[in-house]
Amino acid sequence: MLRKYTQRTEDPSNNDERRHTGESGEALAIKFLKKNGYRIIEQNYHCNLGEIDIIARNGRVLAFIEVKARRTDRFGGPKWAVTPRKQRKISMVALEYLKKTKQMDKKARFDVVAIRLLPSGPDIEIIKNAFDLAY
């Protein structure tokens, strides 16, 4: 299927707003995860392959967590923004992290925290096991 792609002109104020939405979303996600029994190990883990928003323990499982926050559903809900391409990228970074920290034998999964920043307050959902290793 062919898809039409249009080039966006970057508006600096739009970048600032997106960054603020992302930072607000991650802060809300951290609080929500802690409240739901997660123990945060890393935030914004970077390596040469990319980045993972949050790495946390949930019981005996290591969770690699992608946070998606949206102010509107204009481009779809936040949980649908973790595309197959993004899943592959997160998978590669997760494998690198497991190798680097010598935890290849540990049980791990991929979670998504989807946040809708509504005028009435945030609507937060944790999707456990949101996708399988996509490498």
C-alpha cells in the first residue's frame, strides 16, 4: 500500500511544546508506575542504538517501558504511536542493555504507558506485555 508523506516545516514553538508534553508524560508515568509497584532502575537510558524511556522492575520481571503522551487524539491515541519500527528500535536497545548489564538470563517484557493529557486531568494506562521482541 502506498502512503502519502508530506514534509512538515519545523516550528520551534511546536518542538518546545512536544518536549514539554514528553517531559510531563514521563514524570506522570514515573509516579504512576511507582504507585503500581514498579521500581525504577533507569530513566532515559541511551546507547548507540537508541533510547528507552524507562527501565523498571515489576516483581521479578524487568520491564522496558515506552511512554507516549498526547494532548489530543488528532493523530490517534497514544498507545497506537508505538509503531512496529519503534518496537524494533526499543527491542534492539533492550537487548543491548541486557548484554551490557549481564542480565540476558532475566525475564523481561515490553510495557507501554499511554497518557492522554485531558483538561480534566491525565488519563493513564499501563499496557503490560504490549509487544514481543521485534528484532
